Amino acid sequence: MEEAEIHAILSRLLLAGKLPGSMKLGEHKLAELFGVSRERVRKVLHRLGHERLLKIVKNRGAFTIEPDQREAHLIYEARRILESGIAAHLADNLTDAQVERLRDHVDREADALRKGDRATWIRLSAEFHFVLAEMTENPIIQRQAKELVGRTMMLVTFYETSAGSTCGCEEHRAIFRALAGRERGKAVKAMSSHLSLVETRLKPLVCVEEGPSLESVLTQEIATYRAWRGELEPATI
Ligand SMILES: [Zn+2]
């Protein structure tokens, strides 16, 4: 298997948070699973280390990243600063049409939750934050918000989230009400306390030992990749 292919498989695995934190990715084991030399595996691991998708410890090898609580806190803090500013800006500038669009959005969130449609509800609750950023009509703000919200979503894959731990529906409604009433101070406060609550609801995974083994996860991932490639091959020949 080529370096690029091994890199693609491992980075997808790491980004999806399928492996527990601080798990050793042994060169020997990986070389065996991929059916390639240790040198080739080592090159890929170093590249992934540069990309900060795993951690290289001198003389000890490569390890999956342990979710860093301090970094998680910094990301949520950055979101509070940015999104409180977005809320303040919108309270002063929202058009009636935008208010209606937001009302429709929080109604759909509540509806999905009431129907027990968890997948839709999670998607809509993340979108709520993107919609607010979009309403500033400022591409720089939108880009920053997208990156930060994306990073918190990646964090969630490392943490065990308790029921209803992403975005509280009532909290979004409180933000909406303040914005619809053009109450700047209230909107800032509602956004800031919402993001603090989301952060406190994140619970780090405790039992990493109970996670799946490297071998089982990787074997599955390689099989998926081969099946996908097998389907593509006839068309490319
Ligand atoms: Zn939210």
C-alpha cells in the first residue's frame, strides 16, 4: 500500500475520534496490518505528527492525542468572545426577514427534539450558530465562526456527552427572543451563558481502556478502504 493511502486511512480514523486518547500506534503492528515496511509507516506517522493529528514522543513512538481540557476551554472562550460580538451586532442590525428566519430555525429545532429526531436536532442546533454568523454578512466572521464551531464539534468526538449536551433548545430560544426584541445586552448575555453551559456539559471520557483495539478498528478501516477502491477500479481501467 502506498504512503498516501496509509495516510488517508489513518487520518480519517484519527479525525473521526475512533481511537481512545493516548493509545500507542506501534510501527511494527501498523506495518503488519498494512503489509508494508516499518520505514514507510514511520514516514506516515511523522507526517501525521506534523499535522497534529497524533503526538510523537521521542524514543517512545506515536500516540493518539489526549483531549486537552485547557485547549477545549480556550476554544470555548474564543467562541464566547466571537459569538457574543455576533449577537451584539445582530441585535442592532437584524432585518425583520432575518428575525423570521431565526424564529423558523428555533421552531424546527424544538420540533425535531419533540419528535425524538435526534440526528436532525443535532444538525439544526449546530447550524443555528452558522446561521447567526452568516447573518452578519461578513465573510471574515463567517470563516472564524466556522473554524471554531468545527473545532468544538471535533472535541465532542473525544468526549462523552451526556443526554442533551450539545445545544439546549431553550437556550437558543432565549438568544432568539433577545435578538428579536433588539435587546443587545440580553442577547450578549444569553449567547455567552449558552456557550458556558455547553462547555460545562462536556464530560471527558473516563474509561479509555474499554475502547476498541487498534487492530480491530484499523482492520475494519482498511477493509472499508479496499472495498471502496475495488468499486472504483473497473471504472478507472
Ligand atoms: Zn448552541
